[in-house]
Amino acid sequence: MMKYFLGDDNFKNGLMNYLNAKKFDNAVQDDLWEHLTA
């Protein structure tokens, strides 16, 4: 659902940024939202 709200490119880029930033760290839902909307 977020993909349709943000668009394919924004969702994909935000998700990749999030995964790269948090790959060795704990994360919470707000962290994902922060990366998706940046």
C-alpha cells in the first residue's frame, strides 16, 4: 500500500536507503517512515 502512496521509485529508493542504514542496527517503524519520506 505504501508503494502506491509514494510511487514505485520513491518507495524502492527509500527502502534501499533504510536497509543500508539499518543493516547492522536495530530499527523501529518510525525509522522506516523517516527513510521513505526523505
